Amino acid sequence: MSTLVALNQQVSESRITLEDAIRGRRSVHYFTPGVTITDAQWKKLFELTAMSPSSFNFQPWDFVVVDEASRKLQLLPLCWGQQQIVDCAAVVAVLGDKNPHRRDKQILQQFKDNGYIDEATKQAYLGAVDVVYPDEARKIEHAVGGANLAAMTFMLTAHGMGLATLPMIGFDPDGVRKFLKVPDDYVITMLLTVGKSAERDLPRQQRRGFEDIVHWDTFRG
Ligand SMILES: Cc1cc2nc3c(=O)[nH]c(=O)nc-3n(C[C@H](O)[C@H](O)[C@H](O)COP(=O)(O)O)c2cc1C
């Protein structure tokens, strides 16, 4: 985290309902340049993001925050020249952890200490992780699924705090990986730009309707 001091450009926090947050969150493409996010805001953003659910509570997410102007400028050509990369307050790379075993002993011990399971079940769960995530494809699903739930929490939390975000997949994954020094056992699932909206985005586009997306009983049922 940088030691940026938020000046008068600091965004103010709002109090809105969850429904308002869901209805009001947008993918913001136009940010007000020169805005900074305070250390307290970062802490709150990530404290709430960490509340996201995950398989076995393994929390397969990490984040790399880039908030220095010169570093954001270097990211720009790696992100298809998308201007929001430099105008936003910070770019957050969302990483999914492909190694579900990384903290399994510690986390399953917490399950036991908190009264969820006994020692025998803990041992069975330790073995089960291999069964649930037997190959690279399943490990990637675990990494991407878990990290992207956290990304959604981040976007809603940010919106509730008066901050705008843009989820981005338009970047060179190898270039960004190298630039951010991300190890091979993590997937960069998306980049999130975060900052203050310049209020120039077009209205939200239509969504598929209830009848179209909900399938009762079976997919074609
Ligand atoms: C995983 C993901 C990747 C995206 N990548 C980009 C991107 O690289 N550039 C961009 O301008 N918008 C990107 N978007 C934004 C979508 O276009 C946007 O979410 C969609 O049009 C719906 O708009 P709304 O979020 O304002 O409702 C991305 C969204 C998601 C969820």
C-alpha cells in the first residue's frame, strides 16, 4: 500500500442499501484523474472483500494494488491502451490461487478449533481436497471461481463507499503477470480499476430477463 495522502479529491463514503448497491454499481469507464484512496479506505475495502465465501474457506484470492502514476502508465500498453488505467486512483489485479493446499492445515485446524469438525473429520477433509481438486482444470476453476466472488464483493463494497470500479479482462496476461511479478501458481482473473467516476458513462445496458435465465427443475425444463 502506498503512503498516499488523500487531499480534497478524496471520495466521500455513502450509506446505501444492498439493493441500491447492486442496482447502482456500474462498470465505469471514465474516472476523475488525481483522486487518491486513503489507507483506511483500502483497509475497509479489503476487510469486506475478505468476507466472500470460498470452498473449504480456503480464500483463494490475493490482490496486487498499483496506485503510483508512473506504474499505471507502464500498465497502459499492457491493457490495450484503455485510458481508465491511468485516470483511476488504482488498478487492482485479482489473483486466484491454483494451489488449494497452500493453507489447508491451518484452515482445517480453524474448522476444528471453532467446533465445526472433529480431528477424524479434519483428517478426512485433508485427504478430500485432492479428490475435489484432482487436476489442473479443477484447480483453475477453484482459483477463478473463488477470486471472482471476491472481486464482486470488492466492486459492491467500493460502490457502497462512493468509489467506482471497472472489471477488466482486456489486458495481456503474460505481460501483466511479468510486470506485477505474479508467480505461475496464481491466475490473474481480472483487473479492477477503482476511483471516482467522472459521471460520463452511458446508461446501463439491458439484462436478460427472468424467463430467459431461470430454468426450473432441469436446464430445458
Ligand atoms: C470479467 C469482466 C471483464 C471485463 N473487461 C472489460 C474491459 O476490459 N474493458 C471494458 O471497457 N469493460 C470491461 N468489462 C465491463 C463490461 O463491459 C460491463 O460489465 C458490462 O457491459 C455491463 O455493464 P455494467 O457493469 O455497467 O452493468 C468487463 C466486465 C467483466 C465482468
